[in-house]
Amino acid sequence: MKRHRIAVFPGDGIGPEIVREALKILDIVSKETGVSFETKEGLVGGAAYDQSGSPLPDDTMQLALSSDAVLLGAVGGPKWEPLEYRLRPERGLLGLRSGLGLYANLRPVVVFEDLIDASPLKPDVIRGIDLMIVRELTGDAYFGKPRGVRIKNGQRTGVNTMIYTEAEIRRIAKVAFDTARGRRRKLLSVDKANVLEMTELWREVVTDVGRDYPDVELLHMYVDNCAMQLIRNPGQFDVIVTTNMFGDILSDEASMLTGSLGMLPSASCGEKSAMYEPIHGSAPDIAGKGVANPLATILSLAMMLRHSFDMAAEAAIVEKAVRAVLKEGFRTQDIQQRGSTVVGTVRMGDLVAEKVRSLMV
Ligand code: IPM
Ligand code: MG
């Protein structure tokens, strides 16, 4: 029987705690379905730097390359901030993205009915929100050259390059149109085509790809307007496709619709591999205290089951289990509300695990 190989990179801060809870769920899915998963742990980020002097050691990259999927916790922390740029934990993450060719980053933004009061926005504005941000992940200013800080005309001058080839735009546009096809068939492409030539090309190419998807409604919006519309009327959006940099910013903004960064999963996909991680960071201030919210990581695991292992039914069960536990009033401290029962990381993991088990039999 097929064994799915998963590379597990807990990373820094709360990473190890939340990943442990997701693996608990994986174990139950495996027991109940008979599908076997082979998990191997590796070091990335600050944890890797501390041990090997590199945020992305060769054996970590090799492990990632030889696996079917990667589960990542989080990287970074104040401890490593003084390091020079190429040694910082974030470089480990960016190295994995580019090394694995993970050009399509899917960030679902779903408002859970039971958490509606956790959002700073009015319930009427966010009720029922279910949108998907498709962020390009291996191009743009994140990787473009020239880059760096050098002396020019006698003064320090910083430069980064926003750059996309037509082929790069085409492939992310296809992912976005396909994603929209599986949903409400509405795609919004976000650019700054009134100012940046690069995004004028983006708009042209996305429009061209759209000719193959006459069943999907395509709209365009400038990024500044989109930032505003996400707060004013997020219900108008289904799938949003955008560049690496704009996607980074808009996805943090969109996460606030749900009220908590601790709930949002993500999938980064390429031709061969995929990586799954919560969109929140390593939260060094609460690391090791047993209070971190493991739900975004558990939901990332659900995305892995769906996208990498063709286990949509099991993914839906995991998502349903999370909803059920919230409905019963259990909350980690980041999403606590009046009248709710506050639980720690391990207990939250156990509650979801028990639910998954009962939903699977
Ligand atoms: C994200 C993060 C990363 C990014 C950082 C940690 C490098 O903010 O995944 O959104 O900018 O892509
Ligand atoms: Mg970000």
C-alpha cells in the first residue's frame, strides 16, 4: 500500500507545540482510514541556524525534496533578528518556497459563525465570508534582482525589483481560474496597473488566460482600492489573485475579517510538491506556555489531505471537527469570548482529535 511521505518542520517559537497537535490528528486519520503516512522531522529557521549555522540546511532541503508534502509550524523570533539577512529564519522559509517551486499560495479566509464576535468588524459585514486569496509566491520583489543596499553617487541606496515573466503570470492565473471554477466562479485580479508597468502586463496576461475560462467572471481592481473594499464589503469577493507582495499584505488584512490570525491555514503548491502552514508567525511571546492556538495548523493539515493526498472527505471531517469544538464553546486564549471555556494547546488538540475520531467511525 502507498505510504505518503510528509516532511515535518516544526520551526521556532510555538511551531513545535502546534505541529504536535496536527500530527495527533494525522495519526487518527491514518488509524481510521488505513492510509499510512511516513513523517520525518527536520530543522528549519532559527532552530536550524542554532544547530547548523544555516536557516535551511542541506539535509532539510533534501528531506523536503524527497517528500510528497511538507508540514511547517512557524519560523522566526527576536533572538535571530540581529543576524545578517541571509542567515535569518525567514530565509529558510523563502528558500523552501523557491527550492520546491511553490509558486501558488492558497490562503482561504473563512469566518466561523461561532467566532463572529472575535472580529473587530461588524457582524453584518463579515457574516458568511468565505474567500480565497491566491498569492503568487516565488516571484516579484521577494526574489527579483537587482536587490540590496549599495553606495550610489556617494550615498547608501536600497533597491529591490518587482519582476514577473509572462509565463509566471500565466501559471498563477491558471491556478486562480481553476480555483474559482471549484467555487463561486468569480475571480478578482489585483494589480496597480495605473502606475506599475509590471502589473499592467499582469493584467493583460490574466485577461488573456481568462479567455479559456468563459464561465468564470473576471474583474480587476487596484490594490489600494482592494485594501479598502476588503474592509468595506468583503462579501463581494470569491477568489482574489495577486502578486507576491500585494498578496502578503492583503492576506494579513483579510485575516482580520475572521478576528484571529490563529485560525487561518495555507497551502503553497508547485508542480511536484506542496507545503502547508498556518499563516500566523512563531509568537515567541507565548512559546512554551502551552496556550497557542493549534487550529490553523490543524486546518492546514486538512488542506494537505485534500490537495496532496486526494482525501477530500477526511479533510472535510477535520474541518467539521474544528467547527464542532468551537460550537461547544471551547477556545484557546487568543479567541476567547465571554462564556467560553478557555483551554490550552494540548487540550484543544485532544478535543478536535476526539471529534475527528467520532466523525470517522
Ligand atoms: C507570510 C510571511 C512571510 C512572507 C515572511 C515570514 C517571510 O509574512 O507567509 O505571509 O512575507 O511571505
Ligand atoms: Mg505575511
